[in-house]
Amino acid sequence: MMSSAPLYLWALEIIGLVAIVLVTVRTLRSSAVQVGIDRVVAQRISIVFIVGWMAWTALVVVLAANNALRLDEDTVKPWLGVAILAPIVVLLASSRLPLIQRMLSHSDIAATSVRPHEARFIGIVFLTALALGQLPPAFALPAGIGDIAVGLAASWLVRSPHAAGRTRSMFWLNVFGLIDFLYAFAVGFLGGPGRTQLLHLTPLTQPLSMLPLVLIPTTGVPILFVFHVISLAKLRATAPVAAVPA
């Protein structure tokens, strides 16, 4: 049972998730200041984001503790998928609010949106779970190494003196990051027990629907997924279509 996972696995995951939230808040606050939004307003937006994330995380913990999200052999439970998609939809919808659109309107937002991916060192959690024999290599190796690679690339790109002009690098980082997520989603669901199982992996990917691993796809990945979408959208809006992947 992943609920009895080693304390160091819990610690690694919590550190990674908190890092995602903190870097996201820093990114939002920086974007707000750059477009002239009052610092008090920016602070309130940050607080709302943190409180909302904490409330959602608490709900996921309660649901997971009661096995509501767990992939099982004999039942069909769509709730894990809902728990992944719901925050993505909410975050994308929130990005359409006038105040948030203003925050995302400054010229180098495409580069700034890459910053939260520095926290994707959280992929080490999957590699640790693999070493413990709790996840199959077909999931843990690509997902874990892919996350770490995106995190390192994001860190390099953010610290580049000409980050805003590295359109091609940002484009491919976002594309690779999304592919990494989509691969993890597909293998995670298809390699778990139940009627959706098409991949016969050893061990199964069931631990991804249980604590503590379930917190990554439901409370961390949605934030990063939306930043990929925002960054790609801004790249498309600010550069000629033919020049983006060139």
C-alpha cells in the first residue's frame, strides 16, 4: 500500500509540490508587477491561488484516503481522471479572467511561463518508487527522466541572458513537456488494473492512484500542464507561425 510508503518518499513529493506552487506564485507576482498591477492586488491573487491549491490538495487527500480515486480490478472509477482534468479546466478558465489576462499580457510571458518547470525535479519521486519496486520501468523511467530533463532545460532557459528571444528552444521545451505528461497519463491509466488495462506491466501502475503518488498528477501536473499551454499560446500569438518551430 502506498499509504505506508517510506517517509522519505513523502518528503520528496511534498518538497516537489511545494516548489511548484512557490515558483508559480513567484511567476504570477512577477508578471503582475511587470504590467503595472498593484503589489497588494498581486499579493491577494497569490494568496487566493495558494489557498485554492491547499483546499484542492486536502480534498484529494481525503478522497484518496477513502480509495475513491484508486484504480481497481472489479470496478470502474472515473474519478482519478476527473481529479486530473478538473483543475486543468479550472486553471484554463481562470486564465481567461480579465485580471489574469492582463497579468499574462507582458511581452516576455512566454519565457516567464517556463519558470515553474524548474520544479520538475519532482520526477525523482517516480525513480525512487521504481527503485522500491512500486512502479513499472515502462512508466517510471520515461516519466521520471523526462520530468528531470524538462526541469534542467527550463532552468537553463530561464537563466539564459537572451531567454525571451529563444523562441525555438521554448517551443520544443513545451512540446516535449506536454508529450512527457501525455505519455505518463496514457501508461498510468492503461497499465493500471480494471477495464481500461491494455498494458500488462509488472508491477501495475495502481500506486499512481493511491497516496502519496496520486498527489502528483492531481495537484502538481495540472499547474505545469497549463503553463505549457499558456507558453505555447503566447509563442503563437507573438511570433509568425512559420518561425515558431524553425
